Amino acid sequence: MRPEHSQSFRVRNYETDPHGRLRAPILCKLLQEAATVHAADLGVAVETLIDAGVAWVLSHLRLVVERWPGPESEIVVRTWPEAANRLFTERRFEVFDAAGEKLAAAFSLWLVLDLERRRPVRFPAVVLDALARNDLGCQPMKQPRLEPPNPVDLDLIFTVRRSDLDLAGHVNNTSYIEWAIEAVPDRIWERYELAELGINFLSECHQGETVVSSSQTDDLGGPCSVRHEIARRDDGEVVARAHSVWRPPV
């Protein structure tokens, strides 16, 4: 039987934007929190892997939002591992309001990073044993190729702060999402809301490094499409690419 986990959250006023909507990076933090709790329940807690010299790393996330919750809303995140092979595990999410109406869904791919060599490795025995106890598929979804902005319409520069770091000492995936969304032009952000976000996490960033978040916007009628790329400024290494779709408020 597929293992599932449900967790309730209340949307705080400080977690919403000036339009009264839950901020996208905050929603992704709630998904991450539910996944972290469930991983611990399944015997593959973040701390367990770190003790073994490895860490969970998010490789790809795709978020589709039907309706954004507002301040003081009660939401429920339901999550489960869908499939796994020796390199990737696929985890899915659904988000509901207090009445049980679906608000959003997300699909994610995770791998394991060797903390000393700073490179992905095959799942260690502790992960394989935990996954084998559950009825999972063997073909995780494929990571789509996301194209870079071409030409670039907007560049923003950010410095990695201590508050961006996670337990493994590298930038948390939600900071990449925050940097990408900040590079959406004001004319889009003021008139539209985020409907879809896909992001590939390609490399690490560390405290004190500077990154450039670039975007290209197509707003010629209908939903607006934005291509994103985040790169380290010092060496030009691309650390993430994303694609977002914006629509009139629902």
C-alpha cells in the first residue's frame, strides 16, 4: 500500500503578498516541511542521511496552482512517494483547503548528494531498504529540459545569506524559487498571479556567493510565460533554470 502523509497548516498574515495570496516560496516551504516529516516517518530522515554523509537534494519541482489561499486559511498538504530507482525518487503533493477543495498539486524528483564529494550518488542502503518496504513504481518521471532566457529582459543580483542555507550547508531550494520570482517584471506581477512553476536545480550555492537571476517574458496575450535562469556571478555556472506561467487572478 502506498504510504501517505497529511499535514495541516495555517497561512499566517506575514506569509502572504500585498495581493493577499500565500507567497509561492512559502507554499514550497510547506511542501518541503511535509516531505521532511514524512521522510522521517519512513526511516530516511534528513538527520539520518547526514549522519551517513549524504543528504536529500531536490532536483526538479513542478507546481500547478488552481487557487491561492489567503491569510488565516487552513490548508492540508498530502504527500507520498510515487516511484523510485537507484538514483531518483519521485514525490507528489496535493494541497486542499479546509472544505476539501483542491488548491494545488506538485511533482518532485529527489536525489542523494555525497556531502564530502558534493556530487550525486546512488541511494545508500538505508534509503533503498526504506523504499523497498513500500509499494512504489520503478520509473520516476523524467526531468524536463528547461530552456534559458534568450534574450534576457531583466537581471537581478542577490547575495547568498546565512538564512538561505539548509542543514547540508547549501542554499535551500526555496531561495532559488524566491530569486526566480523576484525577476518577474512588475507589469506581470501586479496584474497576474502564478499558475505554474517548473524548476530544475542544477548546482549548489554557498554563503557569501553572488548570483544573477535572469528572465525573459512573453506577455503577448493570454497567459504570460517567463523563462528563468540563475547563475553564480563569479564563474557563470548555472545553478537553476525555471519556467513560470502567469494568469489573471482566479
